[in-house]
Amino acid sequence: MSNAPGTSTPSVATAVELISAAAAANGQSSTSTCTPALAMPPWEFDGARLPDYGPGASMHDSAPPATPRQGSLPEDYRQASDAELHRRIEAAKEKLGGRAVILGHFYQRDEVIRHADFVGDSFQLAKAAKSKPDAEAIIFCGVHFMAETADLLSGPDQAVVLPNLAAGCSMADMADIDSVTACWGQLTELFGSEPDDDGRLPVIPVTYMNSSAALKGFCGENGGIVCTSSNAAAVLEWAFERGRRVLFFPDQHLGRNTAKAMGIPLEAMPTWNPRLALGGNTVEQLRQSRVLLWNGFCSVHKRFTVAQIEKARADFPGVRVIVHPECPMPVVDAADEAGSTDYILKAIDAAPDGSTFAIGTEINMVNRLAAQYPQHTIFCLDPVICPCSTMYRIHPGYLAWVLEGLVRGEVLNRITVPATVAVPARTALERMLAARP
Ligand code: SF4
């Protein structure tokens, strides 16, 4: 994790504006975005205009009905220029002093990151919130499950605020508590719930950090655990010490890539489709399974392909290709390395000057790394500009709105995990901390 950098290079949002303006003027542009809707302001998607996730990589995934709805952002924040919003955010921060801490995820747009007190991945930021017990408000510039995790780890008197409630995560939303509970019921009917002669349970549930607090709580209540993309292998080892097989949700790719690297054959890793009986598997397939993979995925990381890697190698001989383990297995297999955002950051930081990197993760982070490490050549494997659509919803207008609310003594968009969920969810997180290598 790092303290917020001062970024001055063209941001993704600026690039999107330039591309859109060029496309409007000429009918075409030399670079492109995944959708022209990226140039639309995020408040066009406030309130009843959901349930899509909005412009960006996950816009074609529909949001579940229970997705929190963002009310309309007041008009003066919509009309304010970038410079005006910047000034208002800085002024509110100064008035709030140490009463508020702003956390910015690596995938957040530069116009927001410039105001963050800490920048990191979701778990690093939740721990940063914990390190600021005197802050009355934690402004989480990320997505909904991250704000929930910060609420789990912060003090009871601290308010966690998500500037735009529509900033969900399409992957996290692919596994909801009702579907996972129904799956668990079918597995329990098939395997029972008693340990075998070695004391191992039939199934251990493992949820990726990118999931709702309800699913973390489910794991806490059922002998399970949480993992991150940094510690997934250690967590799977923990689970196999206690169970014959693992139910892994919501990201099939992280589960498959991690288990494969541990030597588990692909035929022992069936996917679970919650819309089908037995997840679309036969009883025999389930009996032979070691890891049951929920069929969720990240729309951002699903965009990376083997063809992009081949092109990067043809264009830049000697290029080092690093991808995130949320990418599909063929992409991870074709890359030189796979690792979490923290792994990518450390690999670039430790490389000798003049290195060339092709990176398979979200473009805001890649562009920021390229700006921070001018001694290297760093580019995104995907030539199309396609940020995480839900992170992209944290526009500076929403940040200014919640900060000025705090200055007036009004807490807007507070995220609170109910105690019935929080207690078992913390249990699952504590197991993860104990299992970490
Ligand atoms: S990058 Fe993917 S996993 Fe991360 S918040 Fe966006 S949709 Fe969710």
C-alpha cells in the first residue's frame, strides 16, 4: 500500500474525453474505448436508471434487484467543473482534518486518487482504516464489498462512507447469499455434514475477499474462510487440512488458477452454475471433486487474451508479461507471471531500469504505474480503454458531496454491516489472518 501519489499525467477519464471528442469530430479515433457510454457522467445512472452497472467493462452484466440505489447527486455537484470540485474537496478535507480519512483503491480514477490518504488493494485499505481509530469517517473510494470489509474491521463509532452507492462489483454480485445457501443445501444432502475418519469435513466454503459481507458471514458460520488474491494458495491449504473438498466463490478463475498451480487436476474442479440442479454436474463429478468453482468472473480481467500476450511479445521482444489471477486460465498460463495488484506493484518496483512490462489488470492502475515508473516501459495488455465500470462511478462530484455533508455534520451513504452478519464474517477474516503465510 502507498500514500496517495500526486498524479499529473493524463488520466483515464481525460483519455476517454479526448477519444470521445476525436471520435465525434472525425467519426473515428486511433485508440478506442469499450463503449462510447464511458464519456457519459456517472450521475446519468443514478437512481431508477439502474439496474445495469453502467459504462465500462461490466456494463453488460445486469445488477441484481437488491443492489443499493444511489439517489440523484445534487445539481451543483453535477454542474461543477473539475477544477471547482477539486477545490471543494480540498477545502472540505482541510476543515475535517483528522476526522476523516480517504481511502482509494488501485483501480480508482486519478481525479479521486489525488485526494486519497491511502492507496491500495481492498484488504490493505480495510487495514489502513483500522490504523486510524481516531477518524470518525472513513471515505472508501472503491466498491460496495470493500466498504463493508472496512466496516467489519473499523471501530463501532467510525462511519464507513461509499461516495456512490451504485459502485458495486459485478463479480461479487454473481454469488448472492440465497444461491450459495441453496448450493450448500444440495451439497449437504449429497455428502452429509459429518467429518470423515481423518476428521475432515465434506466441504469447506472459501470466499474471495471480493464478495458480500453476507457470504463472509456464511463462511464464518460453516467452518470456512476468506482469501485474497495474494494468499489464495495458503488459504486453500488451510481448507484442505480441514475438508475433503472446497466450495470456492465467487471467482472461478482465481480458484482454478490457484488450485491448478497446487497440482489439482482440472477434472477435479467442476464449475457450479447456480441456475442448474447440482450446479449442472453429475453426482459422480461432485464426488470426485476437490474444488467446486462458482461460475463467477471479473468482467475487467476476462477481457485479457492469449492473442494480446502474443502481440505484446512480437512488438516488444523481452517484454515481461504479468497478469492478475482473476484472468482466465489460458491467459495466466501464457503469461510470464501472475499475481495480485500488490505483486505487480512490487515486481515493477524491483525491476532494473529500462524494463518493459505488459500488464493484465485494470487500466487506471496500469497507467498510474506507467506514470510513476518512467524509467520503464509499462502498458496494458488490452489496447482498448476499459476501466472497471463500477469503480469509475466514484466521480469527484460524489466525493465532494459526501465530504461537504460531513463538514455539515451529515453522514451520507453510510455502509453498515448488521451484527448478525458481522460477527461470523469477522471469524472468517480472522481465520484468514491466522492462515496467512
Ligand atoms: S475490477 Fe472486477 S473484481 Fe474488481 S471491483 Fe471491478 S468488477 Fe469487481
